[in-house]
Amino acid sequence: MKSKTAAAWLAFVGGPLGLHRFYLHGFGDWLAWLLPLPTLAGIYGIARILRFGVDDPASWWLVPLLGFTIAATSLMAIVYGLTTREKWNARFNPGAPEEADAGGTSWFTIGAIVLALMIGTGCLMATLAYSFQHYFEWQIEEGRKNSE
């Protein structure tokens, strides 16, 4: 029996490492194996910022990968948590009755939804702000180079 609450928390806490996909789909799920790649690339981008500063062009491409991955897996936690009991059990517990407890919503599930909404939205907004800021700063520098 696959618990909706456990899946929501795994998506929120361990989603960037693919833990929720391993839980729901098993070790044969290729997307679960690919999820750590943008996460590790984003962490490497943060390490580059700490080492070379915020003007490092490679970090401009790497850091948003982490932010978008966290935002996407937070969205998955929200989707899992808001799925109805009947749909959850039909999809992830096919042999179980529609009213099985594994697809139920508790306060613990709602806590995962609330935290995923807060953290996911914050990561998405920070990632967009970081990306747009550096893109427009780069555009201004290129415009200055062309005008000289």
C-alpha cells in the first residue's frame, strides 16, 4: 500500500533526489534516476558562486536548475496531497478498495501541502528573480560593448 501522506512528504523533502518516484514507481523509474542530475548541477552552481562570486556566468545557468527542481517537486507534493482518496488508490494501490486508508488525507498530509506551497513558491520566485536579474545585467553589458 502506497501512502499519499508518505508520497507527499517524500516529494517535498526528498523530491530533488527522486525519492518520491522511487517510492511510487520503484527503482526501474528512469525519471527518478534523472532527478538528482539538475539538483547536483544546481548545488555545483552554488559552490561556484561561493568560490568565484555572483558574476560567474556558469552559475547563472546552474543555480536555476536547483530552484526549478525544488519548485517542481514541491508542486508534485501538492498534487499528491490534493489527490482524492479514490483516484490515489486507483492509481497507486490498484488491488485495494477505493476507500483504503492509504489514500486518505490527514493533518500530516496538509502540513506537507502547506510547507511545499511556501517553500516551492519561494524557490520559484527566487529562481526567477535571480535568472532575470543576471540576464538583464548581461544584456546591458552587451549593449555597452556594442555602443563603444
